[in-house]
Amino acid sequence: MDNQKPNQEPMTPSQAGQQILIVDDNPTNLKFLSTTLNHAGWEIAIATNGDMAIQQVKNNPPSLILLDIILPESDGLATYQKLKASPDSQDIPIIVTLLSETVAQVKSLSLEVVDYITKPFQLEELLVKVRVHLQVHYLTKNLEQKNQQLCATREQLQAAQKQMIAQEKLATIGALTAGVIHEVKNALNFVNNYAQYSVELSDELLEEVEQQSQKLETKAVDYMKENLNVLRENVVVINQQGQRADSIMQNMLMQARTDEHQFHVTDLNSLLDQAMRLVYQSRRAQDNCFNIKINTDYDDSIEPLELISAELSRAFINIIDNACYALLEKQKYYQAQKEHNISEFMPKLWLTTKNLGKIVEIRICDNGIGIAPEAQEKIFQPFYTTKPTGEGTGLGLPLTYEIIVEQHGGMLKLESELGVYTEFIIILFAVN
């Protein structure tokens, strides 16, 4: 046995406070191991048999165990297996100490022994192996903690992103509220005005009938017929405007419905047209000077599709609203450059649907400011936006991508030329 004294070395951060459990029944071995390791800076605990070692680990888990393979009462291999089977100690590195002639025997047992040290002990070998395994154990634990922290942080980020996406959805609804109110107000004004007029006509008709009840002349009959026809026309208008108001309110409710992840048979053309009208009226409500030329070309041969209508409508709204923003920005530029005799700019929006057999193609195009090539590569990344601070969250298009690609299994492509145009091409599969 090597009895030379080890040189005292400064303890590493991972070494400080680490405890080594020595399991050996030989007093000479215990003295050498405990003295050497303690002098090198480690705390030492001692157990002279397997049961004592297991209890010691349970009460105060060490950072490393030096386990003699030959122990009284219980054999060292059995103790090793028990330690590795217990949740309290299975992650603790164990270095087996044994005689040279028993190495082959231990290897033949196919035990997942981390390492072993042969007797008689060599001081340098002992210290090197202990340091290596303690360092590996320390780094492993540290890595596990970092991974747990990363997992927790990722979950927090995912939760935050879901919350922001939910807020973006609510913001979309909020941004459209002004337009919806404007539409409903106009429709209800028609309803109220014509309803009141119908009441007045009815009163006049009743009064005339009362006056002419005894003698109905041709002129009076004609007058009653004329008013009855007017009354009928008014009722028709009331019905039309009532339906219009109901359609607008239904669309608004569709945006806020709680079962929005359910597929329903949906008229795609109608859904796209409703989204366009909501965005347009919302923009008009914010600025009554807002005016763009809208060109629609809807393919009537498109059969109703199984769609998550509320979600897809939200995707259309995001794209169309971005198009309106791009048109307004370009219009502002042209208005500012009027003094330089730059030609007039006519903001235009094109909405097109095509039945291509097994797929349906939707194109939403504007002749606005366009998107730079470097921005096109990032446009669907969460929180990326080309709008000024306060005017965009960077979640609208990522949300749109999720709705079209992930929820509907479709495709979303972007084509744009800076300063000229932007076109979003949506592909939906007609066969579900």
C-alpha cells in the first residue's frame, strides 16, 4: 500500500462540500482512504458493512461511494445492486475497490460498474479517479438542473406565447368592433326608419278606411291599394335589412365563439367576402376617407368545405387588414410627394378563389408598399413585424400560418416585390 502523503491542492467549486462514503471493513484500508481523501479536501463518511452503507446513504446521500467488494454479513456486489436499485442512490457514482485477481470475476458478472480501484491502492490513481467521477457527477447534476430550468423557461415562454396569441385574437375582434358597430347602426337605422314610416302609413290607411267604410269609392280603393303596396315594399326592405343586421351579428359572434376549433361545412367564398367587408368597414370607421378599389373574382364552382370557419375567417382578416395597412402607407407616401408631381396612386385589393379540382386556391393581393426580401424570410416568425412600435405585435401572420397550415393542413405562400405588390396564396385541400 502506498503511504506517501498527497499534496494539498486548492478545492474546486465542485469539490467543496462533497462527501465521500467509504464502505470497507478493513481498518488499514479505512485509515488510508479516509486520511488521503480528507487531506485532499473532501468530507468523509464511513460504513463497515452493506446494511450500514445503505442506511447511511438513505440518511445522508454522499456525492460518491467507495465500495469494497468483500464485506462481512452481506457481499459487496449485493450491496452494489441494492444501491443501484434504490431511487435514493441510483444516481450516485460508485467506485468498487477490489483485489487485482477478482477484477475478471467482477467484469464477468456484467454489472454496470462505473469504475474500480485495485488493491493495494495507488495514491495518484485513487485521487485521479475520485476527482474525475466527482467532477462528472457534479457536472451531470448541474446539467440536469440547467435542463430543468430550460424546460421550465420553455413552458413559461410557450404559455406566454399562447396568452399573447389569445390576446391577438381578442385584439383582432376589438379592432373590428368599430366596423361592426358601424354596419349594425346603418342597418338598424333602415329598420327603425322604415318601421316608423310603416306605422304612420298604417295609421293613415286605417283612418281612410274608417272614413270610407260606408261608401267605398274607386278612388279610395286605389288609394288603399297604393298604400298597401308601399307598406309591402317597406316590409320587404325591413326584412332585408334585418337579415343584413343578423348576418353581421352572426359573423361577429362567429369570431368570438368558444367552439372555434370545430370543423363545419362552410361556404368559402362567403367567408372570404365577409372577412373583407368587416375589415373594410373597420377601416372606414377609423377613417371615413379610407377608400380602396376592391376587385373580387370568386369561383362559384367551389363546393362547401369542411373548415374551422371562425379560425379561417380570422386568418383572412389578418391578411386583408395587413393589405389595407400596406395600401394606406403607400397612399400616404404618394400624398406627401404630390408637390414633386408624382403620378396619382389608386390603392387596389384583389380577392380571388379558384377551384383546381382537389385543391382550392385563394389569392389576396394588394398593390401596396410590398415586403423586402430579407423580411419575407422572417414574416411568419412569432413577434417579427415590419410595422412601427405600437402598430403591430408580430403575431398576426404566425397565427395565420398556424391556422392555414397546422389546423387545416393547407399551404401558405408569399410573393412580393418591394414598392410594387404583395400577394398571399392560400391552398386548401378540397378532399378531407
